[in-house]
Amino acid sequence: MTSSANYQQILSDSDTDSDNGRTESFPDLSSSILKPYLESTNQSSLATSQSPSELSKIKSFLASSSSGALSCLICLERIKPSDPTWHCSTICYSIFHLICIQSWARQSSDLSASLAASRLPITAEKAAESSTWNCPKCRSQYSKSQIPKKYLCFCGKLEDPYSEDPWILPHSCNEICNRPLQNNCGHFCLLLCHPGPCPPCPKLVNSSCFCRKFQEVRRCGFKSFSCNKICSKPLDCRTHKCLQICHEGPCPPCKARAVYMCRCGRVEEERECCERDFRCENACGKALDCGKHVCERGCHVGQCGGCPLQGKRTCPCGKRVYEGMSCDVAVPLCGATCDKMLSCRIHRCHDRCHRGPCIETCRMVIAKLCRCRSLKKECKFRCNALTDTQVCSLTYVDVCKITDLVCERKCQRMRDCGRHACKRRCCNGDCPPCSEPHKCHYGACPPCRLICEEEYPCGHSCKLRCHGPRPPPNPEFTLKTKKKKSNHQSEVTPGSPCPPCPELIWRSCVGEHIGAERMMVCSDRTQFSCDNLCGNPLPCGNHYCTKYCHALKSQSSLSVEKRSAESCEVCSLPCQKERMPTCPHSCPLPCHPGECPPCKVLVKRSCHCGSMVHVFECIYFNTLSEKEQMAARSCGGPCHRKLPYCTHLCPEICHPGQCPLPEQCCKKVTVRCVCQTLKKEWHCLDVQAAYRNIGRDPKDISKNQFGLGLLRCNSDCKSKVQVVDSVLQSRKPKVEEKEPATEKHVGKRRKRRERVRVVNQASRLQRIFTAVKWLLLFVTLSVAVAAGLYYGYKGLLKLSDWMNEVEEQRQRKRFPRI
């Protein structure tokens, strides 16, 4: 009984109309509708997940449905759960009453058809078939066949989805949405039937980056990504590769510049690779097969073809055919009407068959009716050159357009009141309502009851009653009546300006982030910031601003409020781009837009033989091919590397890799016998072969032993050895034989004591000799110092006497005696 009572209570609340003072409420259905999506993405709830903007829109739609805040933007009435509805399925996903959108669509398509029939040369039936209508909010275009005729649920599977169950979302079938997801990925929406757009696909798939170099496991809805590496796809020219960062869509045209020839091969120009196929301004001028005419085509490739004046020929208008005429004879005129279609594509040429193009200006005189259908005028104009805004001359003050003719006459049609005639000029039947729907009377006219419809600068119109200035009463029909106090208070004061625009619009934050819009009054220019990061690209073009949402300097001048615009942060990171051509050095500049400057770092590369070190600029060395790099590293001199099987150096010019044919060394080596008596000169390769024959490796032979012992000694070697031995014996010094020692064996300690005693005696004599030497040196120095002092003193005295004599002589010269 309790659950039944609760159900009746919810049902009674949901069926209550808000016009009676009670608001309609529904249970929160977000968790049940979004449960399949959250389970597939391993998220516990929407509050803790980083949901995409589509999921946030669905949640806002569900919140509006739960609070009963859904309103039809056409009739401005609240949408009840039992009202048949239609929703836009393109951009805004707004919900409207089915009756309201049907009326809106019919009126819009009829207006579109009437305008097309009056302005274009098509029939009314064809204009009606191609007419369109737009969504009242997002202005998405629909065809006339798409005017809704049935009340369907959000996913479109169930017709008339009304249900009294409070736990089912209004206008929903409560089944799996199952609509195809975005980008035609092949998966379907997992949510219950819901308003708004379907969220991105949560399936995990193997996806490749745009350039197809890297693969990752990502969500299907976000499977498109960039690896931030060089694209390197071959461009359309099949010669160069794309140098941009991994990007979406086709690669840009090749911008590599080179010298290319035109199609005929006469002109060479420096152009971008994407424009390499071009035509020069020279005419072909080659002789045709007939030998009487030349090719009049422009620059082209291939053969010029046959003479176009040979074979069947017709007169200029094409009505008469001539055969067997020579190509150098002009075709006669047939004399009939030309009847070719003029450039206006409406009329035909009325001249006789003529050579050359038809006259470009159409001079046809046609009759046009003005918009009110009361005036008919013959209008002569250039129908192929004029547009809807260009006019031709008339005798009237107004203008004659291609589509409409405006006259000076007043409409004179009866207005809706049935008594007064329209006083506007040529209004095409769009007469305004009668502003005097009452009978003729004395006194001032009553206030106007019509809607103001004054247009605001924002584009909306005023929905209040007319509040313009009242016309003064006619004094001839003015009576002095008693003033009556009126208890009715007008909503506006006559003669007052329109109030600020009260329309509700979606306004974006100062950072113009998608999904952060707020519903605000149109006239309220208050700016707000969302909680998102700025995300605008920095001037470097490589990173994005990480500040919170802020107004940019370019936007601050347009805002009503004078707020201080904050500039995006300055990128202080070092340049992290991969330099082209690839090198191990990083760019020395801070993060910057465009390509990095060429690498000027000096790199050292030794020559192949190791005798010289070359210094190159990195950009120069890396732009060389592998073969050119090898050639640049060669020092140009002899190799200077020791051959592996002998003691000689490589005779080749400095080269990479192993020395060629090290076992074929042809240098001469002096070969000797063991006693070094015999010697001969062999080639090095023969020496190596001789060592291998006796079982020795040439690499193990030292340099001074290389070639020694390969010759056999003979009899000459033996006699020479004997002579040498006798000579050596004679050169040896004679050694006297010592008498054998008769003394007893002396111990080691005694010998050591004896040796110390001898050393002490020798050291004592040395000390005496050293002392005597120092004494003599001291005496000599003392005598030298004394002599120096004596003769120095004598010298000072002589100098003093000489100076005194000089002073006396000077005094005598100055003061002579009388």
C-alpha cells in the first residue's frame, strides 16, 4: 500500500499543470539512462568522470525534463509529458510541440517556394518541391519532405511514446537508443532512449595516427590522433614528402621550388612543385597537317591534331552543312536567323547568320508587373548582366529590378478592418493591420493595441504593445468631456523607448569554450569565466595556454564591460622540434613558430686513415649523401695505416673500410740468413708466403726480425764466422789470474763492520776537506768586502772634493772680485 500510494502521489504531481500554481517534477533518471555508457567506460558515476560535451548536454536535457523547464521556442508554452513533440536532430537538439513545428515548417517552406518562383525562372510546382525550412533555433536546413507528420520517441523507433510511468523519461521509449554513433564507426549508442546527441563511442579499438606510423588502443570516439612526428607521406608529385607534423586530412600541395618547363617546352620558370604543370602565354603556332593553317591553341602537350576546317563544315549558325570544301575557303552565310542562345540563357539571338560571337548585351523588351500588380511597364534591360540589386532606368522615381518593379501608386487595398484602405506604396499585399479598428469618434484615439515589433540592434524584436507617441487629436472633433480616472495601468508608457531586449540566449564565456555556454538575457552584457583552461594556441604555435578561462586582448575592445583583458602566458620552454635534416643537436632558440634555423654547430670527423681531423658545419655534413660524406672525410693523402700481414703502410689514397688486398704487398724487403751474412731483396708478398710455408704467421714477426732467417747459411758464412770469432778473441782484455785466497772464511757481520769503518774514515776526511774549503771561501769574501768598502770610501771623498771645486767655480763666475 505504501508503494502504491507513493506511485499515485508521483503520478498526480506529474500530471499537474504549472498554470494552476503547481510545478511538475520527475525523479532523476540520469543514472539509469547513463548506466550502460558508464559501465562500458569503467566509470562509477558521471560526477567523477571526465565526460565529453555530448554527455554533458544529455545530462542538461535530462535535468530540464526532470524540473519541467522544457519550453517550446515557437509558442513559448511549457512542454507537458503528454504533448506530442518533435526534436531537432542536427545541431541544437531542441524540443518543440509537434503542432507548432508543423505550422512553422509549412509557413517557412511556402514562403521559400513563393520567393523562388518570383525570382527564378521556374514553375511554382518545381519551387514547391525544392523549398526548404529551418530549425527555429539553430537554423539547420530541412527539405519539405522532412516536415514531421508523426510523434516519435527520441530514437525514432516508437510512435506515440506517451507513458504514465513516472520512471520512464517523457517522450522516450525506455529502450536502448541503438542509433549509429558519430563518424560511422559501426557501433551503436548504448544509452536508453534519450534527448540530445549520442555520446562518443566508448569501445576500445586499435587506432592509427593520421600518418599511419603509430598505433594505440584508444576509445573509438577519440581514435583520431596525431603522433606529433613528421608526416613523411609522399605528396602528389611522388617526388617529395610531407614535412608537416602528423595531421588530419590530405597533405598540403608540395611547396618545393625548382625550375620547370611549360607544356610546350619553350619557357622555364622557377615555381612551386604543385604548380609545375603550367602553360605559357605563347600560342602554339605549329603548322597543321593541311599545311595552310597553324595551331591556334595555347601551350599544350602532344600533337596539335588535324585541321578543324577540314571535313564537314557548317555555316556560323549551324543550320546548313557543307562537304568537300577546302579548309582555306570561308564558309558562306546561310541567311537564316542565328537563333543561338545568348549569354543570359533566356533569350536567343535574332540577327541573321553571322560570323563571330553574338552580341553580349540582351536588348529584349519585356513587360513587368509591380509588386501590387497594379502597374505594368515595358522594361528594357541587360538581362545577362543585372542582379537583384542592379537596376535599369525608368520614368518613375523608383527602380525596375529583374525580379520586382516598384511603382509610385498607393496600394488602396482594404485592410482587415474592412473600412480603411492601405496607404502604402506598392506593398505587394503585405498590408499592415489597421491602426484604427474602431468607429469614427470624437476626441483622442485610444492607445494602439498592436505589438511594437521594433527591432533591437541584436536582431530580436520588441514583444510589448505599441508604445510610440500618440497622434494629437483633431481639434475639429475634440469635445470637452469629463475626465474619468482609469484604473487600468498600461504596461508601457506611450512615447517611451523600447526596454532592453528580454530574450534569453545562450552566451559563451570570455574564452569562447564549447559546452560552457550559459542562458542569459540578451541585453545583459555581463561576461563570465568558466572553469576550463584557456587552451588558445600560444604565439609559438606549438603549445597552448594553461591559464584558466580569460578574456583575450582582441576580445576586450568588443565587450561592453571594460575589463582588463589578460594576455595568454608566454611560452618559456626550449624548442623541442626535431630539426630537419635530423641531427643530434637541439635548437638553441626558445620555443618559436616555423622551422628551426639551420644547425651551425661544428662537428669533428677524422679521416679514414686517422691522420687528420676535419671540421664541418652540421647542416652541411648532414645534407650530404652517404657517398658524399665518405668523399668529404678523405684527407687525400696516403692511407698511413699498417697492413695486417707485414710491416709496411697501405699504399692507397685515404679510404674507408679495410685496406684492399693486404696480402698482395709489393714493397721490397731485405731477406737475410741467420748469421746475417747473406742478404737478398724479395717482394713482401713472397716473404709472407715463405713465413706461411714454414708454419709461422707473418703478423707475429716483429719489424726488426722481418725477413731474418729465411736464407740458408753456406760455406762462406762458416769461414766468416771463424774470422769473426778470432777477431773478437783478440779484442778481449787480458785478465790476470788471482791467487786463491788462503784466508779463512769471513762472516757477513764482520764484513759489514769493516765496510762501515772504511766509510766512516772516508767521511771524516771529507768533512775536514769541506771545512777548509768553506774557511778559504769566507776569508776571500771578507778581504773582497773590506777592499770594496775602502776604495768606495776613497771614491766618495774624491767626488765630494770635485763637487766643491765645481761649486766654487760657479760662485766665482757669478760674483767676480772687484
